[in-house]
Amino acid sequence: MADDGFVSLTRGDAAVHVVLLRRGTDVLPPEQRDQRAAGLILALTVTDLPAEEARLRAAGAPITMPLREEPWGERLLQMTDPNGVVVQLVEWAAPADAAGPADPADPADNDEGAAVIVIAPSADHVTVSPNATMTGLASPGRGSTELSTWTVAMDAGATGPEHSISREQVWTVTAGALEVTCGGRTEKVAAGQTLILPADRLRRIHARERAEAHVSMRSDGVASVPGTEGTRELPWAR
């Protein structure tokens, strides 16, 4: 439905309901009427992103970031609404260098002649969040078949969101110290120590001082956040 300064969008199955209000409208409390969005991204997963881009351009929608593909396989484009909210459309793509079926005649596909794979950290595989920086190492998109490994760097005072991961994780702190709350207990993990976090248990990670850690898990692990539906992939682990 729509009215002056108001639009309500929903899907037929009611799985998504988004309400948009014009800044300054009287239905907002007085202290909220003149606020502008800052740093807000509304991300929607779609299929056939190039077709969506063509449809939006034909409709005259202002594309503020044209379609691009990130090294970890995420395709995305962005629009910005008049309130400053970034609307991002996302589609996940299979890695361009994904291996095809094994060929027994090819030594690279033969267990007896398989080559050693060496992976170096790259700026192309870095994900920066508000509370941490993740640098992807081994993953299915970078040569591994079963495990994903990455490094985490957190500034002093940073605290990650409460969440759970569907697979066990092993954290080895390499610098500084982390405080990890899981299952109602808080453990301090100093440099040189290793912490094992069980699957599907809520955890929160805090850095009293700048800290770095090396993390490993099965590559199919996904995250869940209380109060939100569905699961989230970890781009640095893909």
C-alpha cells in the first residue's frame, strides 16, 4: 500500500515486510522526523542479477554502484534512496576457477600425484566489518576441499555481535588477548592459547586490547544471529 510519505512493501508469502517513511512525515515521533540514515545498507538476495540491473535502469532507478563481482564470489549492485539508505542487490556466484570433475589421467586429480597448494594472504580476500577484519586463507574458493581458515584482527574495545556458527571452530590467538563468552561463561584467551568453540552455541567475542587470531572450521559453516531469520554465509570462508 502507499500514501503520501508512506510505502509498505511485502511479499505474497509475508516472509518480508518493509515499510518506508519519508523524512519529516507527521506519523514519525518529533525526535525522529529530521533524522537521516547513515551507514545503513538494506541487502536483498536476488536471482539473475544482470536482468535485475537492466530492469531497474529501464525504470530509471539511479544505480550508485554498478554491478560488480567480489573475489569471494559475491555479485552485487547498489542504489541509494533519497533518505541515504543504500539498497543492495546480491547474488552469489560459483568461483570462476571451480574445479570440474576429476580426471584420473591428470596427475593433478590423482591422489598419488596431487600438487601441494600454497596460499598467500591477499587484499582481495579481506572483509572489513564494524568490529573486525577477516583475511581469508584456505577455502573451497582458494584450493581447499574440506576446511576454511582465516585470520581475525580486532581493535582494542571492539565487540562482535552475539551469534552462533553451525560448525565447530578452533581459534588460536596469535597476538593480544580475546574475551570469549559462550554458554554463560567468559574465557580470556591470550596469545599462544587455543580455544575450541562448539557448533550451534551462542558466543560473543570482545577484544580489551588489539588482538589477532587464526581460525579454522569445516568450510560449510554458516552463522545465525538471534532475532533474525535464516543463516548467513561467511564470505571469507568461501
